[in-house]
Amino acid sequence: MRVEQALRLLPSLEALMPLRGLLLSSARPDERVRWGSGGPYLTVGKREVEPGELTRRMGPVLAVVAEHIAALYGAYVEALERQERGDAPGAVTALVGAGRLEERVGRPTQAQAWYEVALALAEALQDRRPEVETLLALGHVCLALGQYAEGARHYQRALVLSEAEFDQAGAVDASVGLGNAAFERAEWSGAQAWYARALRLTEANGDRLRLGRIEHRLGLLARRQGDHAAAGDHLRRARECLEVLGAGREMACVLDAQGELDAALGRPGPAAGAFREALAWVRRDEPDPGGGLDVAIRFHLAELLLDTGRLLEAEEEMRRAEQLAITSNQTRGLVQIYTLLGTLRGRQGDETGFVFFEQAIALCRALDGPPVDEARVYHAYGLFRQSYGGPDEARAYLERAREIFRSLGVDAEVERVEAELHALSA
Amino acid sequence: MTRPTQDPPAGPARPSKDAVRVLAVGGEGGAGPLQSLRQWAADLKIDLEWAADLPRATRFLAGGRWDLVLAALGERSDEELTWWVDALRGAPGSPRLIALADRPSMGLALRAEKLGVLDVLALPLEREALANVLGRVRSAATEVALPLPPVEAEAQGHYALVGQSPAMLEVYKLMARVAHSTATVLIQGESGTGKEVVARTIHQHGPAAVGPFVAVNCAAIPENLLESELFGHEKGAFTGAVARKIGRFEQAGGGTLFLDEIADMSLALQAKILRAVQEREIERVGGGESIPVTVRLIAATNRDLQEAIAQGRFREDLYYRLAVVTIQLPRLADRGEDLLLLVAYFARQFGERYGKRIEGLSDRALELLRNHQWVGNVRELRNVIERAAIVSTDATLRTEHLPDELRAEEPGVPERAIRGGGGGLPTLAEAEARHIARVLAHTGGQIGAAADVLGIHRNTLTRKMKEYGL
């Protein structure tokens, strides 16, 4: 049975999300389809799934679910016990811990609910550090969910409290969070100011891990602002801080950014090298393949190949990223990959490429992901339709993208889409 | 000859003539293979370099050309193997991988074969085993270039029909007979045999050539969108119908509508197609108006439609409407010397695209191409040659430019005995494991389908897979 048919039989219930994940990760392409004329358009919806295979793999999944639920229940009981013993900060820590468990399994909305309960408790305490910890966690999850204004509000409060408590690490993290919130909304000068503040605070105490992370963010920001030389300097300093620490994940992020910078500078060879090394750092630290970072780096590598006209290799890389995303249940990554595959088909002059955008939209809806993902799909779909003489459809998709970006407060994106809509009318 | 360094040089140190360039990764320390490799390097004529970990190995790979990478696998050997194969793809010099593992399992060895890994050697590393693999690498370096044959002048463009085999000549004759009529044509053939190319050629040589050629891939389009794609829709007909859409039937007016993979269509949609064919009119989704359409219909499938009819998955009346003339396309394996002509055609096509002048193919590469199964027929061959054209550095396509999966099929390399002994012959269990792995690969890992092919119960297959670590 095809996944698209199987998904139609699965109600959209939160309790069934692990089953949905299992269904997607069990999907395999039929070897005959791979070389058929439908092969180039194969998406997860067109893959095959066997009920027997689901049964076979259900046990381990249920065990993981049970373990997760048990950990959440345990965290809750621990919070109760600590509260009863008068250890309210301990109760907050337990609740925040439960939220972190939820984030780790890709359930940010649930994580947010835990953090909000923790915050209500923390706000009543005299000791403000638990509140700072909770606000930082909330800020982080808000940004992941595309709630940028809300996230900034939490980080702002965390900053005020941590400064009052002389908690320098908290102040640094809150400043970086505020920078990230500004960055996501394309408020470059705001982001610059927050990162610079975080950097000043960190340089004073010589925390190399935090320094490396901030330099990385400054590098990303400088690249977005078009200052490639400054971006290169920040990323080099980030590498210097992080490599000696052997911080694999952070090194991978920095090298990924370096790859994107090299790509923007028209240096495809060094860019590909940076992406490959980034993958090696991920692999070194995270032997389990398929983390979100792994998929994201492969996605950037595929974008590089696409931009340099190496379409066959770009498609191969996207297909590898797709396989990784499917088997590891990285559905957000899948949305990005299908959007890029649609763009690739557009470059090849292949109108049937619209199937990838349709699949990406279906995934966004089925998985209740962050709205920004859906907006990006509609944006790319609009541009695709524009190339194929469908101005009405192109307009409708671009307007939908604009509407979502506007609701998220991403003004730069709203302006970009408006310019495209204007060009469409001209 | 070994230099463990922090910053990799631009290739192996002091490469000597005829030496095999080897990058060893990890394994430093008392029990690691590096110590032995260092001792054997001069004797086995290898230029050895060492990278302490994966990131450093990646820098070495980007910085120079290597013949071999020796990677010690850890506990997650399967995943590590996949990672390495991916990391080496496209690396300068197309290095081959030798995986080193403590007590390699049968599953690992089979997986390595499937991925085109040169060999899996057990730790502690034995000198003879390594010497044997190096011998294979050296013998592969003696390839002779053969000139590519000229391809007919009319075989030009993106959709050319290339081939002179008797099987294709029969196809050409039938095409010539039907092209000038307006008869509906059903093209049957395995995946990648060129059904769309045949359909386009019929269109170009027939009365519908003045009109457009519109192709719809029924397998590619999600079931819920196919109807509106074919017949169009009115604005607001359903969620997402943001504007009126003209369907492919209308777009193909006065020309040819090519329905590819027609067997993938639902029975409900088949009924609507039948109506369009019979009555020559359609209705847009959400519209009440009947719209006349004049199109020549060509359909294609890689499935056995008679069997689909027997199973109730395809309408018999539609079949007879479509199969007024049936053209059966041959498999690439049945087209003899067409393979070489196709290689020449694609090499020229992709050579032009990637700015390279490709004039020859090595004898060993040709042998590999001839021996390959070509499940994906011409489409698979086209992919292989495009990839080879991308990675080639001179005018000859050689084995190093072919995908690992093909290189693993090199003749003269006997099927490796996994556990050794028996004079290199596999045991019965090894042969069974290998066959099961092959069938599983063929069915895309689907256990039910594999059990059907093997003629055993799926529980038995599951048990054997567990037993063999597949």
C-alpha cells in the first residue's frame, strides 16, 4: 500500500504521531518504481508500506514511547515530591527537564506546555535563577515554533532577571536568544547589537564554547548583511574556539556556515569541502545518522550543487538527504527537501515538478509544523507556477506566503514576496 | 612513509611510481592496524598516510588523490559503512574503500558488496589479505581505451531513438505504420525502455504533429490531484483550487496526449478517461459544462495490463480502447550491441553538456556495462554515463568513473567467501544469505514481496534475515 493511501486511514490524533512517524520511516520505494518514469517524482507519499513491516517494527517504537512517557511521568512526580518538600526550585527544574525531553523527541508544542507550567511556579519564587532557566527554555522553543515576538519577550525578561542576579551566563544566553529572535525577523542591526553585547560579556570570562557559538552567529549575521569578509573572520574565530574543545556539533554548524559563505562567494570547491567536513564532525559526535543537523548540511550541499548547475549530483544529494530524513523521521527536513526538489525540476523545465510542492504542503499540514515552513513552501511554489504560465495560481500561492510571513512578523520576507507580487502584476 | 599530521598535505607524502596511495583512518594505538601497515608499506609498495579521525580524513580526501581508503569500523559498522561510501563519492581519484572490522558479520559483508565496497577485511589485519586486495587494485589500472562508435546523425536531441538491434528494428517498423494514422497506441515495456521517446516520435511523424505533445505521468501525480490535472478545474471546486485550471486534455487539443504509467490510475479515474476517449468530451472538476476535445491518445505502462484486468485493477473496456495498436519495447539486455551505441550517444550528449570531449571507453568499463543487469534499462544506463561524464577527467570513460555498485560486479573477482576457508568457495549458508540479500534488494527491502519471490513464508524469511544479520 502507498503511504499516501495509508495516511488517509490514520486520524490526525496526537497520540498517533509516533505511529505516523513509524509509517513514514518504514516507507520504501518499490525498486521497479525507482527506474520507472515516475521515479524522478517519487516522494514519501508514493513509497510503499507493508502492514507486516509496521507490526515488526512497532515493538521497539512502543518501547521508546513508553520510556518517554515514563520519563515524563517521573519528572512530574519528582516535581510534586520536591514541591511537597518545599523545594520549589527543584520542582521547576524537574518540569523544565520534562520540557527538554519533549524537545528532544521533536515535540516543541508539548515542551512549551511544560515550560509554561514551570514558569508559573518559578515566578512565585524569591530565587530568580529557576525563572531565568525557564524563560531561556521558553524563548528557545518559541523561536523553534516560529513565535519570534513571544520568544523575544521571554528572552528580554530573562535578561533583566539575570542581570539583576549577576548571572552572567544567563545574561549571555538571553542576549544571544534576543539576537536570534531579531535575526529570524531579519532585524539585522538589532541582532548585531545583541550578539555584540553577548560577545563582550563572554570575552570577559573566556568561556570558549560560548565564544565560539556567538562568533558563529555573528558570522551568519555578517553573511546575511552581505559583509563576507567579516563573516569569514567570525567563522574562523569560531572554528579556533571550537576545534580545540572538540565540540563536534558546534564545529559542524560553523563549517556548514562556512560552506554557505564559500558558496555565496562563488567558491564551490571549498564550499563542498566545508560541508563534507561538517558531516564528518556530526558523524564523529553523533553516530546515529539522521539528526536534523545532518539533513540540514546535506540540504545545503544539494543547494550548492543546484546553484552551480550540477543538477544530477544535486538530485542525488537531495535523495540521500530525503532517505535520511525519512528513516530518522525528520519531517521538517523533508519539507525543505521536497521544496528544493520542486525548484530543481523547475530549473529543468519540468512542470510535473509541482508534485514536490504538493507533497511538502501535505506534510506541513499533516505534521502541524511551524507556519514559517509552510510559508516558504508557498513562496517557492508561487515562483515555480510563475515560470509555467500560471499567473493566477502563482499569485494565490505568493499571497498565501505573504499572509503567513506577515502573521509571524517577518517583515523582510513580506517585502520580498510583495516585490514578487508586484512584478507579477507588471 | 607515514606522517600523522594535524593539517593534511595536498595528497600522499612523496608519491612513488606504481605505489598505491592509501589513506588509513583511525585505529592508532596498540591494537590498531596502523602499526602493521607501517611495517608493510615499503614491501607492499603503498604510500601510506594516516588521519586520526573523520574530520581530518575528510580534509585529506579533499586535498589529494587516493587509490584506497582503509577505514576501521566501530560498533555501528552498517551505518559507518554507508557513511564512508557516501563520503568517498565524488572524492578526487575515486578512491575505493576497504572496511576493517572485528569479526565482520555476513550481513556486513553482503551490505559491503551491495554498496560496492572493495573488500571487508577482518582485524587484526593479515598481510596476505591486504596484498590480495592491492593486487586487484593494481590490475584494474591496466585498462585499454576503445574508441566509441559513431551514432547515426538523426539520433540527436533529447528524445532520440538510438539502436540498430533486430528488436528495435521491429519497433521502428511498427512505429512507422501507426504514425500516420490517428489510432490510439499502447506502449508496453519495462521501466526505462524509452516509452515516452517512442510516443514523442510517433507524435512528431503523425498528423497530430502540428499540435502540442502533452505528457502526463500518472504515477507521479498524487491520486487526489490527478483528475484535476487531466481534466482541469473551476475556481473554488475544492480547497486549493485557487484559480481556474485548464487540464491536460484541453492543453493537448489538436495534438497528442501521452498518458504514462496508465496502470497506476484508480478505477474511478479510468472510467472518466474511458468516457473522454469514447465521447471525445470532458468536464472540468467543479464545472457542469461538457467540453469537446480532439486529441490523439498514446498510453504506456510497465505493468502487465492483462494481469491487472484479471485482478480487477484495470478496466477491460478501457484496455481495448487504448490497445488499438500495441508496441512492445525490448529490455536493454535484449538489445545486444545497442548498448555500445547508446553509450556513445549519451557520452557525446553529456560530454557536450559538461564541456568535455569523450571519445573512448575502456575495455574493462565496457565489460562491466555488458555484464550489468540494467533493471532500469536505458534510463539507468543514461544515468550511469551522465555520472561518468561528470567525473571523467580525460577523453576515456573508465571503471573508476562508474558507480561503485557496477564496479563491485567486476568479472574475474569471484564471489568472496565471507568466513574464509573452503578454498574461497562460499558455504551453503553464505550462498543462501547472498541470494536472500539479492532478492531483498530487488524488492526494495519489502519482506512480503521477497518471501513471495523466494517461495517461503514471511516468518521464515524474517527468521533467516535475523540469523544472517541482513
